[in-house]
Amino acid sequence: MKVVVTDNTHAVYAAVICHLIKESAKVRGTGIAERSPEYIIEKMCSSDAVIALHKGVFAGFCYIETWENKEFVVNSGLIVHPDFRHQGLAKKIKRKVLEHSRKKYPEAKIFGITTGLAVLKINYELGYKPVTFSELTSDEAFWNGCKTCKNYDVLMRTEKKMCLCTGMMYDSKHDKNKQKHPYNSRTLSRLKKIKQALFLKKKKVGS
């Protein structure tokens, strides 16, 4: 399995990547921002993405977006083909795209938002820590990417202060703080359930 930074030779995989992102969003019931093949190809050609290949067969992908004059960087669109799941590939891709982001945008604050407990765990192990949405980019273009998520109304109701997603930002001091703040899956799972109960209940009442 090879996980590499993309270039224009990887454009042939753009259509299947977009299809998998769309299908994954349907299964999860929450948003992975949908992107066009043209957008994915642009990311590939500018080396703002990483791709996993197994003997030339597509296995996984993740791309980089920059906001506020490259002050903020987000690793988005993580996807692993069903044939290659449950093999630790997602973490390999996340590690590679994080390393590439730090190298290409050394001054940027690297963050992400997710509802998935598995991704939260991977992020923490790679050095991310939970943060409030106010610590993330204020760029409207970033938040507009959430419009394809069925929980977008939650984000709007809270004036972009909170949603079912958890914001996480890379912490360069993570290795020193890891023992002080060990990963606790039960705590994050409970947080997710509280958010769902709070926001989805309000949605039903207001609908």
C-alpha cells in the first residue's frame, strides 16, 4: 500500500473519489462536503491532497484546504474504499496529510471537524485536541461547505458556535500533554449523544 502526495497523474481517480464521498455522506447521515471531480483534480494537481493506492487500485484519499490567507488549514474529505477498510488505512492517510500540511503550510493552524468517533480517536492520536468553533476559521466559504450536511440547520441555529460535529485542532505540544489528557472514547461518545439529544430534539419540536 502506497500513500503519496498527489499530482496530475492521479486525476483519473477523481470520479470514483467523488462517488465514494457522496455515498459515505448518505450512510453516515451527516456531512462530508460534496465536491466535483474538477475540484478534486485541482487539489491533486496543486499537491494539496494525498492518495492511497494498492497496485494501482484506488484505496483512499484526503485533501487540504486553506482559509484566511493560509492562516488556517483543514484536512477534508477523508475517504477509504470499502475494500480497504478496517486495516488502519484511515490513520495512515490522516498521518500523511498532516505531515504534508505541516511541511507545506508551516505557519498555519491545522484543524478539522467531524462527528465520527473513529476519526476523533485518530485525530487525537495524531496530536489534535478538541476546541470550540470560535477557535476555527471565520471564513464564510468554509462554513458554506456544511450546507450539504442534513444538520446544517443546527449550525445556523447556534450561530455557528456549536453543532453535532466536534472541532479539533493540531497541538504541537501533544506528545508532552498526552499522559495528562489520555484519549477517553466514553467521554467523547457521551458528548456526541448529548449533542444529538439536545439539537435533534429541538429540531423535532420546531419542525
